[in-house]
Amino acid sequence: MSDTKLIHLRGKPLAGGALPLICTPLVGRTAEAVLAELAAVLPKKPDLIEWRVDFFEGIGDTALVIETARALKAGAGEIPILFTRRSTLEGGEKIALLEADVVKLYEAVCAARCVDMIDYEMCNEAAHFARLREASRAAEILMVASYHNFKATPDAATLVDKFAQAERLGGDVAKVAVMPQGPQDVLTLLGATHTASQSVGLPLISMSMGAYGSLSRMMGWVYGSTVTFAVGKSSSAPGQVPIEELRSVLATVRKAVLGG
């Protein structure tokens, strides 16, 4: 859609400008498990692969993380890798690292240039966010500035401001994910995404989670969200739809909305 901004990586739109991009998560506990997930996902042809490193048992071993990320990048070929440590504050797995150590891990991954994008929550300390913004920019790695609420859906004005905050902080992509308590909350999320798509200069990623929220994963691109998340092998959040089913629904929606 005209207000849905594309994500550009090294001067080119991801997946040739396809909308929405389909991202599949990898949540393996070991390097072998992560690479096995990748092998299972690749035939399903996602546009983006997210490595949720907070699930990774070796997260405290920086060399192992970099080695695994390089193996993922080599195996994924043209498909970009998004590197994400989701914090427990926003629904992630518990890890033994202090936040300062997480920042150092991100910095090392950026310096190694073994991923294409990183995700870091806006709730983290401003100094930590700024350090990772500097590290990712120096390595020409895109930064997704994200906000997740696994308990509720804030009002539309708050959600629009979260998108705007990502731009104020210097992010390359703004992401908002919230939990609906009913169908109306899904409409709130979609409406806020549409409003932000007209006022925020960044590409947006938005989703409503859970059963009701699965509708946003199918329709969000119409309202300005450039990425949707789908299950390739294992889910990383409630409401994710298997990639094969999502692709079928998206084809129907595209035909209805775009007329072809």
C-alpha cells in the first residue's frame, strides 16, 4: 500500500519490495538445533529470518554466538538475518547475562558483521540504546527499535507515540507488538499503525498477538506494517500462523485489495 514504507538494506528493498515481508523465528537452544531449524525453514522461502538468541543456551559465549550467526548467514544465502535478544521485560526468555553484557554481545555481533539487522527494545537504558545505534550504524546493520506489551493494548495515541519514539531515537525500523483483550484492541492496533504510517518516516512493523491478533498478521500490511511473523518450525510469540497457511491467506488478501 502507498503508506507502507519498505525496509531497505544496503540500498535495496528487502525481497524486491514484497509486502508484507514474512519473517520466521529460530528458537533453538543449541547451535545444532538452530541450524536444523534453518534447514527446515529455508524450503518455505521466508523473506527474513529472526534468530531469537535469548532462547540460545550459549548466549554467554560471544565467540559461539558469532560462529553460529555466521553459519546462519552463510546458510541463509540472500535471506537477511535479524538478531534479537528479547528482554524478559517484554516477553523474552530468562538469561544469565546482565544488560551491560547483552550490549557488549550486540556490539561484538555488529563488529563481526555476521547479521543484517538487530532488534533492541526502547525500554532499555538510553545509553545502552545509543551505544547499539552507534555500533549498528558503523557496521551498516539496520536497527529495529521495538516495543512489546504482552499484557494489554495501550490506547491509539500511546501506540502512535511508540512508533514516533523509534524515529526520535534514531532507529531504522519501528516495531510495536501488543496483546489484545478482545477484537476492538486489534482495531486499535491497526488504526494506530495506519496513523503512524502517515506521520512517522520509518518503515513500521506492528502486530496484535494471541488468537484475535492473528488477524493483524494477515491484514497489517494494508494498514502500514511491512513485516509479518509466521511459524517456520517453532513459534516465538502467541498467535503466529504457520508460514504455508499465512502465505495462502496473504495471496487472497492481495488479490482482493490490489486486484491481482
